[in-house]
Amino acid sequence: MTTNDFYSLIAQNDLTLVDFYATWCGPCKAMDPIIDRLSAILNKRATIIRIDIDRKEHREIVARYNIVAVPTFVLFRDGEIVWRESGVMPIERIENAIRRQEEAMTAY
């Protein structure tokens, strides 16, 4: 994914969950099946993007969002961060963050 692709995706009105991870990271690997399940559960309610912090083409994105720990999950709407949390967590925590944003979107 290019930097321009990333910024285009997060700029959309839809919710975009970004998973900042590293291939060497044990907690990131522990979150892999949770992210896979979440992807199936969300079924187009949110886009999920995975960003490997060690890839050269992702350095600008990692620096811009000050990613210093992995895994870090960032939820965007309209290009703005609406939720951010780092570490291993249950799927329910991420689902709840998405649900709160969906409710906020329908309140407009």
C-alpha cells in the first residue's frame, strides 16, 4: 500500500481500522486471528488496513501517527483519529470502539 493509497482510504467517511504491526512482534501475532475474525464480523462496516511498521514505504505514516508500540490500532473517520489503543486486547474492545463510532455517525 502506498502512502497516497493510505491517506485516500482514511479520508473516506467510512470507518477505517488501521492495525500497525511488526512481523517480529509476538503480541502482534497473537492479534492476527482476532483481526481475521473482526474482518469477517464487520463485513464492510469498516475497512481494515494492516501497516507493517518496518517497511520502508510505511515510514512516513508510522512517523506521522507516532507509532512507538505495536500492535497499535487506530480507527479513522473522515481522516481523523476517533479511537486509538495499543497492545493485545479482546475483540470486544475493538468492536465496541467501532460500534460507538457507528452510533455517532447515525446521530448526525
